[in-house]
Amino acid sequence: MHKQATEWLELSVTVSGEAAEAVAEVLSRYAPDGVAIEAGPEGIAAGPVTVRAYLPVDERLAETRRRAEEGLWHLGQILPIPDPTFRRIAETDWAEAWKAQLRILHIGQRIVVRPSWLPYSPAEGEIVIELDPGMAFGTGLHPTTQICLLALEEHIRPAMRVLDLGTGSGILAIAAARLGAASVLALDNDPQAVAVAQQNVRHNGVADRVEVLPGSLDQASGRYELIVVNILAQVIIEMLAAGLGTRLTEGGLLVLAGLLLEQEGEVIAALRRAGLTVRRRRQVEDWVGLEAG
């Protein structure tokens, strides 16, 4: 955490479920400790969803706020995004609210995601990922992250080469390495995400197998036994048109997540155009993951 701040500026945007992940991704570039996602009892997909980012009140606040508002404006050219609202809150209130959102998560049979301040003694065979990226995205709390982790737990084999596109906090790349992959290339267009993921990779002791670099599909050379893409549906469709499927080895597996239920058909159509067949479908709440090859 950024202990130098004694006060924080909370930036809030209330949007549809479809826009929530895109808004969270934009705001995470300017919020050093992540974003909070608040959905109603019917879940994120049903909306509306409030996305909150916390900007430290320091000498850089005016510039940080301007850049965050500009990022939302550009996103608003694609999706309906209302103007954000702002309020100042004290460090003590913010810190406790942030920590209260995180807990030890058990995902699948073996994967445990642990915030650094919570003690945990793993059972035999469990792999523990220590991660403090923020309130919701990248911690394993979001259904799309859980869908990908379940797929990795089932399919990762020794000697596999893995590609993680849109790595974010690096959680999926770290999990792939801890599950036995020989090498993982993790890419993200956001420089701040790259820096955070690199730190998380080092902290979890897998820097010898995970390389985190800026970029996207164009920066991935060679072919991979498993490719995981946890991004917005439209970006996945564009990647498939740009040759994502050609980066798989013979018999390789493509794991796609970040899809809302109503977007599934468009992505399946894009997979078919790319010559790929859906092998398995996973659903958590209104979020869908597809495995194809």
C-alpha cells in the first residue's frame, strides 16, 4: 500500500455490467492499489455496477485525476460512460474497507489465493499464490479469473509453453507456472499492469519461468500448447480475426474468458471463422469461459 497518503480521492462511476470490466481496467492504471467493484444482489451482469478507484491525495493528484477522466472519456466513445463523481475519504476508512474485501480463496482442487497479511498453511498438493493487487480484479474474486484458474488446473502439463494475453496482475501466469508449465509469456498493453505483474511474479518465486512484457498478440512469437485470454469479448473477437488460433500448437488449447452470457454466440462464431471448435464451456454467474482448439 501507499502509506504516504493520509487522504484519498474516491472516483466512482456507475455503469452497465457489460461496461464494468472495461471501466475497471482503465481506472486501474491510475489507482495504485486497485479498484472496487460493487454489484447488486443479482450480480455484475445484471447491473448497474459501481466501479470505484482510489487516488492518493498528493502533489500528483490533479494530473492523475485529469488522466483518469481522459481515459474514461476515450472509453465513452465506445461505451456509454457517465461522468464520474468524487469524494475525499480518510486513509483509515479506505484501508480497512480495502482489506475487508479480500480473503483467502480456494479455487478448484489445488489453488489457493492468499492476501499477504492473512496466514495460511497449505495442505499437501495445494499451490498458494500470494497477491495484493486491489479490491476485486486480479485477486481471483472475479468469475472470469476463477473460470481461467479452473481451466489451468485441469489442463496444465509439465513442459508446456503458455501464453497469457492481458495478464493484469499476473495471477494466471503465476498459476500456470506453479501448476507445472515450463515457460509462460505474459503480455499486457498497460505499463502499470506489466510492472505490477513483474513484481508479483518475483514475489511468488516464478521469475525463472514467467516473462512479463508489454504488448499483445503481435509481441508473441512462436506457438504455444495453451493460450489463455481473459479480456473483453470484442478484443477476443479481434484477436481471433488477427490469427490468435495460429499461435496454438497441434492439439493446443485456447482458453477464453471475460464473456458475458449474451456475448457467447458472437465469440463462438468468431472461433468457427478461425477454424476452431469449442471443446468445453464453463459458466460462473453470468460470465462464460470457452475452451477451444
